[in-house]
Amino acid sequence: MNKFPRSAYVHIPFCHRRCFYCDFAVIPLGNKIETLEGYGSKTVKEYLHFLHKEILSIKHKSPLSTIYIGGGTPSILDPQQIKELIDLFKENYGVDYGAEITMEVDPASFCLDDLYGFINAGINRFSLGVQSFNNQILQNSGRRHMREDAEKSCLWLGKVYDSGLIKSWSLDLIQNLPLSGFIEWQEDLKKTIKFSPPHISIYDLNIENGTVFKKLANLGKLKLPSDEEAFRNSESTNLILKKSGYSRYEISNYCLPRHQSRHNRVYWSGLGWWSFGQGSTSSPWGEKLTRPRVSKEYKEWVINQYELNLDVSLINNDFVYKELDEKIMLGLRLKEGIDIYKLFKEQNWENKKFESKFIKLLEEWERFLESGLLVRKGKRFFLSDPKGMELSNQILISMFKWWDKVN
């Protein structure tokens, strides 16, 4: 078994403006994108310079089977800049024949010529951040695009997919945004199914600290769907998508046959991955290394890695930590769940410590098994569908709290 990761995430932090729910490491460029050469601006060029340096700082590596370019809004870059990134991996890591190379795109951030340019650069899978087809919901969430932009982008992606130019594409929605009641959500689902994306990601809205939504919530001015509406939205999602031929293979992800996201499965399955760019987190082999979220600190960090000849693939410092709990929680997100026996044995713990934690975990999970939220088949544990998956947040939060107590 090859010990070096076969997947890489690349973070492009630029966007036009920060959405009201976003707490990612992003750099809003505002109108600079249109008025200051956009992707040719000094801010973008300087970031890409350091990003390339970081990618080159890895000395021990293997050919990649998946690459994921996320953000931010990567489609702010021009096709040549995307090509240079992919070529950097091809020349310095190697990229498998048939590798999945995904790029996030936002409606209104690219045109049809750009799309063909990205494909020629090496992208063979796109993830389109629609979030909603409702103009009022989009506006109240700080999104820049409108319904018409999203529909046009869907048609373009459907066209290049049907012609065989790409392997797949995904449409992303956010569930339970402000003003998104049951009727509005049904309309979003109908629109989504109309465009027949091979893959659909549906994320629950989380109110994060430091966001516009959090500030509005603190002031009592954030109008979210009621708990009853939120539950109906979630329940209907599963039923409607299954009737339309989509299979739920992870809590937030549905796909047509043979269209699971290979890259995202790396995270959920606890496999290792490289990560590059401001604020991103890598996990080469069960350990984590998070890069600084602030631009200046990130650049200084890269200089230390590259010019001081340090190798991030071997480094072991205060930023690095092991997380068995995360492997458990991410594994339970998958339809097939996890083999908890195998996971514990991989830790190479001394027998007494292993036995104690393992017994406590099984005791805690017994109540979820009795309630039908968790299912056991042989050595594997998985959330029941739909009951366990619909209540996954409560289950996983409860497990996290329990884990903190025994550690």
C-alpha cells in the first residue's frame, strides 16, 4: 500500500464578495475583478506565486488520482491559470490516466468560452454553486448571481457533459436558507431535477460566527424556516430525489449510478490527502496540518516551507494532531458506514487503552441502535436511511460530546 496521498485539494480564496453565510478563508475582490484586469490583478498573481511554491515544496509524493480546486470562486481565474496549476501537478507529482479533476464554479463568474477553456486546461468535473433558484432567497443570502445565471450555467454544463467533454458535474444547493419555506424548497428541487445533474450536493445551512447571518441572528432579524418546515424540507428532499433516480451515498450527497465524488470520498473514508492554499487543511496520513487563514501569515508560512527546505510531508509540529474521532464521524456520513473494529486496530494502541475506549464506544452506541438511528451489520455500523441520516446532526453532536468526555 502506497503511504503517500493520491489526492490534492487546492484552495483559490478569491470571490467577488463574501456570502452572508460564509466563514471560509476568502479574499473578496469586489469590483477589482472587472476593473483591475480581474484574474491579472497583483493580488491574484501574488497569491498564485506562493501557491505554486507551496505545491513544489512537497518532496515525497505519489501520482494523484483526484484533484479538487475549490474556494472561494476558482472560476474567477482564467483558463490559463487553471492549466498552469494542473500542469504543475502533472510535472511534479504525476496525474493518473482517468484521474478525477474537479473545479468549483459559480453562476455569473464564467462564460461558455471560459468553460471550454477550463476543460481544455484539464478539468473533467465541475461543481456548480447554485444554492437556490429563487432570486429573493439568493439576494437575501448575499449571492451575486440570479436565477437566470444559474439556469444558463446548468444548460452549459449539461451540454458539455452530454457531448462527452467532461465526466460529470454536480449542482450544489443550501437547504433552509432565509425565506426558503416548504414551497420554495420544492421549487428548487424541481428546477434541479429538470437539469438532470449527475450529482447533487445539498447542505444544511449552518450559522457560523463572524458571518452576516450570525450578526442578524443575534439581533433577532434572521428569518429562517421553522423547525417543522426544516424537517419537511429534509424529508421531502430524500423522497423526491430517490424517485428521480438519485441514490443517497452520503448525508449531503446524491448521485446517479457511477457518479459519486471520488475526491470527497477520500475525506469521508479517512484516507490521506494533500491540501494547498490559504486556510486549507491537509491530512497526509491521519494527521492534520492547517495553513494560516490570513494572507500575510500564509505567505510567510510558505517561505518557511520552501526556502528553509522543510518538507510538509514529513513535518511534525504543533499544527499537527491525530483525530480518530473525526474518522469515526466522517465515516458515519457514508451510506456504508464504518468498520469500527478495523478503525480502532489501526491506531496501534496498547491493549488496555484500546479495550477500554472500544467498550465505552459500543456502550454509547447501544442507545442509537435501540432507537433505530444506527444500524449494525457484522462489524460495520451505519446511520439508518432516512431516519438516522435526517437526524444525523443530533446524533453526531451527541457522539462528539461523549468522545470529549472519555478522551
